[in-house]
Amino acid sequence: MKNLTFLAATLIIFIGNGNAQSTRWTNLHFVGDLYNINGSISAQEVLDTTQMKYAVKSDRYLIKRSQYFTYIAIRSNTSSILNTYLINNDTIKVLHASAALGQIDFVKEYNTFKPLKTEFDWIYRDPVAWHEKHENGTDTIQEFYTLFGWMANTWHSGSYREVEMIIDNTFMDENTKIVISYTSKEDELYGIRFKIGTEDTSICGDESIDNQLHNGYIPATINLNDSLRFK
């Protein structure tokens, strides 16, 4: 198992092992029996250090990993969307979990990143929130995982304040940077928080575009924040 490396200045997470283009994902059996992606973060998911090791731990979120998977959990004090941004030199993948699950890939074109689609497809849709499936939609988050290599709970599963996501490590390479965004109320102020490690960050240095991404809208381009670019 490759070790997780922290750069002290930025607390960037590097995840090793795998080919991001793979469509044959690791069997979910290898997540371990202590983890259940159901929107209710259990004591065993928090306390376990045998099946997964801590990468990041804070009051509002945690990130853990094993040889095969990366586990992200949000424990907010208000309802929350969870976005995970997998940033590489030439691509940005946005994994979105709210009332549906969706993924958008951005590819580098000169000095900016452009989306491959203009809208999320919402392949898995929360059956309580949506009246109809996508024409190629999945019935379960596990089926969604077989297509995309990650899954998360949606709003009507578990606590409205908690979101859990599991990502196959073959989705990433040794240089991938992980940013997450979620909503919470801090010092009486409701807001969207972008984090890398335990530090505040921004995807593109523009709050309005950052918030579009978080809320499931796709900007025409992303001019990636300099602190997230590869040198």
C-alpha cells in the first residue's frame, strides 16, 4: 500500500495506486464491513483505524483511506451538498452528491479547463426527490459505482446533515489533489466551505464560480487557482 503524503505548506493529499481511465473498479467487498455508505456516520466508521487510516480529521469532515478506497464523510450542522474535486495536471473531475449523483470532467485547454458536458446527467437520482429516472439511470448507488468508480448517499438517506462518499483509488494517480466542498453554519454565518487537507481553499479564486460548481452548475471554463496548479 502506498503511503499518503502530506506537503506541510498546503496539506495536499496525494493518492497513489492505479489508472484513472480504468472502468473495472475494485469490488465493494474490499471497502470493509465497518463502512456503510448510508448518510449516517457511525461510531465504528469514526473510530476504525484497521480497515482504513486517517488522512484528514476535523470537526466537520474526515477523510480516510485504505489500499483500495478513499472514504470522505461530512458531519455538518446544516443540510449539505458534498462535492469532491480530483485535480490533476490536465483534468479536473467533479463528483457531486446532493439529491442526485453526478460527475463532470474538465480538460485542460491552454491555461484553463473546459467541461466535456454542459450539464450533469444525474445518472442516480434520489427516488424521493425525483419523479423520474434518467433514461440510462441506475436504481442504486452501488450500480452507480459500477459505472463511475465512486458513490455517495443522497439527501433522503440517513441524516440530512451527513454525507458519505467512497472512491476507488484506481480513480486517481499519485499526483491527484483532493479538494472537498460542503455547507455549514460557522459563527452564525451559513456558507460553502472549500477545503484541501484542513486548510481553506478556492477552486478558481472566484466565489461565484466556486459556488456554481458546488451547487451543481457547470461554468464554461475554470481558471484554476494558482495554489492548486501543478508546478
